[in-house]
Amino acid sequence: MITRFAPSPTGPLHLGHAYSAILAHDMAMAAKGKFLLRIEDIDLSRARPEWETQIYDDLRWLGLRWATPVMRQSDQMDRYRATTDQLFRDGFLYPCQCTRADIAAAAAAPQEGVPAFGPDGRIYPGTCHTPSDARAALPVPNDAALRLDLGRLRRLFDDPKGLWLTETGSGPKGETGTIRFTLANLACEVGDVVLARRDMGTSYHLSVVLDDAAQGITHVVRGADLYEATKIHVVLQHLLGLPTPIYHHHRLIRDDAGKRLAKRDDARALSKYRAEGATADNIRRMVGL
Ligand code: GLU
């Protein structure tokens, strides 16, 4: 078993991160496997080296150890770019210049029973979509976001049995076991997601899928807030010929008011508990481990 903890160095780690990291670590140790750490810093406008240093400090303080060297996503940009280039040439991506405001304005009045929002926000209404044969011969644009053409995927992979993944934890609605879905579900609930952001050349979805495969991750342990995004990841694994790991989504740690902790919740930062004299065991107990 190989698990990983994949934080973004954009703020202090809090109790929710501690829970996720300890769970992934302990699962791997119990199976005599390996625990890896990956720094997800593709958003160079938000990532800071001092947060990365603090991540190492906090995790060591929690008593966790990981295999080295640590993969840092900002060092992998050429690999991501090679994949987006290939997907573009194969006609699976189309350029999009829409702003958030354009998308909000173009989305028609929501139809009953059809979701308006997916895991990446408002479902894209397809404004910039062009037929794949009209774009494959064009150079890969570097001044636009690139969106996944789910319509083309649906025409090519007409699989009546659909796609599936194994969930050993649970999604936000208690989803567990074998989770089945179709590309038609995905087109309706998620839409044509951005696989390469204009300012980045990649996206969370693409990088996470490529790196989980590159690092041989067998069990992805992460918060239930990422459960819906997993279906996008399974589609990408299919498209890129990569294995689908087992997924283990866990409950979210909430504050006293029941709100899920966010990076800005400095009050729950691990460094703060540490400065106040807490121990790693105290943290384990606080998150219910
Ligand atoms: N980097 C993501 C985060 O900080 C987690 C990615 C994942 O576990 O798939 O929330």
C-alpha cells in the first residue's frame, strides 16, 4: 500500500490537515506500506516557501515520517505541459477565454432537476466549444484555458456499463463501496472542466491524476470535500491509460459551529496548539484518532 498526503503550501496546516495526514500515514504503516508527502504548489501566486517549511515542521512534530525526496508539483510543469499538448492534439481539449462573469451571464436560467454547480463551481455552458476536427491542427494556445471536451469523450467511449471506482471511506452522502457513474452523469453534474488554467498550464485535476500515477499511489486518502472531483479523476485515468487507485474519503473536521475548517482558520493552526504546549497525542485525540 502506498498512501500520500498532498497539501498546498498556501497557509498553515490545521486540525483537518492533521487528521488527513495521520490517517494516510497510519493506514500505510498498518499495512507495512509507504507514506509519501507531495507539495501541491501549482498555484505560484498563492504558494509560499515558508508555508512549505512549516508543513515539514508540523508533520514531523506530529510524529509522521515520509519517503524522500518529496515531490513538488512546481518541478513537474514540463510533464503536465506534455500531457496537455498531447490531449489538445488528440482533440480532447478546447480553448476557452471566458471569465467567471461571462460564464455566469451565459448560463441560462437553471432548469429544474439539472444542477447549475459542480465541484469546480458553475457548470460550463459550452460557449467556447468548437468541433474537434477544426482545432486539432492548430498550435496549442498559450493564452487561453483548456477545457475537457466531454462530448467528444462520450462519442468515443460509448461504454454502457459506465465507469467505476472503489471507495473504502465515504462521500458526503455516505457513498461507499463500488461507485458507478457514466460520462452522461458527468456531463450533467460536472461539465467541461478546465484541465489547464491560463495562468498555470495545468490544473488541480490534471496534476493530481498524473502524480498519483507517477508515485504509484494505491490508496488516495483525503477529505470528503474532494469526493465529487474523484469522478473527473477516474475519467482522466481512463483517457490517459493510468490505473485508478482505491479512494478513501474521510469526514471533515469542523469548528464548534459545525463549519469546516479552512486555511484562514488560524485559530486551529497546528503551530498554535504546539506553541501552547499541546503534544502530538493531544492532536490525535482532538481529531478523534
Ligand atoms: N492539494 C489538495 C489540498 O490541499 C489536496 C489534494 C488531494 O488530496 O487530492 O486540499
